[in-house]
Amino acid sequence: MKKYLSQIAITAGAAALLAPVAALGAFHEQLQKDAAGKREKIQQEREELKQKIEDQRDTIKEKGHAIKEELKERTTAIKQELEVRRTAAKQQMQTEIKKLRDDFRGKAEARKEEMNKKFGEKRSERIEQFFAKMVEKFERAIDRLDTLAEKIQTRINAATAQGKDMTNAHANLAVAQGKIDEAEKGLADAKAKYAELGATADAKKKFAEVKALVQDVEQKVKDAHAALVRTIADTKGMGTTTATTNPSQ
């Protein structure tokens, strides 16, 4: 009996000694589970944050692309509107120029009658033929330059649409078109002066003024041609028509 009680006591004592160890093991196991849970939670949060950043990046990228496309569309629309306005203004100017040219030719007989009184029939005929020939030559030259400028403008627009920097070409073409307009205006002034020739008291002086205006028109035509040549140099390699014709012919 004593032996049995002694074994029970030993077993109880061993159990008492092992109880803290078991509790410690359970606690350690719980800690590991908690740590694993926290690591899993942290990893999940990291993945969620990463996905959120990627979503935001995609959203920003999409917005940036949308803004870029919108700007591109607006730029294209503005360019198209400017082109329409420029074309309309050009057509209006060409209509006005044609009207002035037709008006000048339509009044040829009236001018001749006035000049007949001043210079005589034969001399007035020679003067009229000379000036009419000169006017026709400059009108052809201006028309050729104008046509060439239109072709260059088309080339520049195409290159700009392809993303090429055509700043210098645009600037030089603007200068050339200004010179062409100056030549046309100078020719109109020369015609106006010439129309006054038969009615003026000092016909010799008036004719000298007309001659000076004609020379000025010739210089303006040459200046416009030179400006177009510079513009063609800016569009080299794009297949632009080369201006080799003498502008005064």
C-alpha cells in the first residue's frame, strides 16, 4: 500500500513538474500562430497596397492618355479652323484681285481715249501696250508664286501632322506670303497711277512715277521668290517642288 501511494505521489509530482512545461509549449505555439497570422495579414496588406498603387497608376496613365488625346483633338480642330479661315480669306482676296484686274482691263479703252488727247493715238497705243504687257507679266509671276506658296503650305501641314518641327518653314512661308501680297498691292498702285496718266497736267512726271512703281513691283516679286526658296530649303527632303523659274518671266 505504501509502495502504491509512493508511485501515485511520484506520478503527481512529475505531472506537477511537467504542467508548466506543457503550458509554456502551448503558449509558444500560440505565439507562433499569432506571428504567422500577423505575417499573413501584413503580406495581405502589402498586396492590397501594391494593387491599389497599380490601379492608381493605371488610372493616372489612362487619364494622361485621355488628356493627351483631347489636346491632340483640340489642336487638330484649331488647325482645321485656322486653315478654313485662311482658305476663305485667300479666296476672298483672290476674288477681289480678279475683280480689280478685270476692272483695269475693262477700262482700257477709256484710258486710251484720254491718252490720245495727251500723247496722240500712236504713242498712246504704244504706251498702253507696253504697260499692259508689263502688268500681264507681273500678274503671271505673282500667280505662279502664289500657287507655289499653296503647295509649300500643304507640304508643311503634312509634315507638321507627322510631328516634325516646321517652325522655320512656317516663319519663312509667312514672310514669302507677305512679300507676295506686297507685290500685288504694289501692282495695284502702279495701275492706279497709270490710270491717272491721261488726266494729269504733267504726264511726263506721272509716267516716271508709274515706272518707279513698276520697278518696285519687280523687286517685290524677286523678294517673294527668294523667300519661297528659303522656305523650300526648310522643307528639303519632303518632295517639295523646287522653285527654279525666273519670277519675272
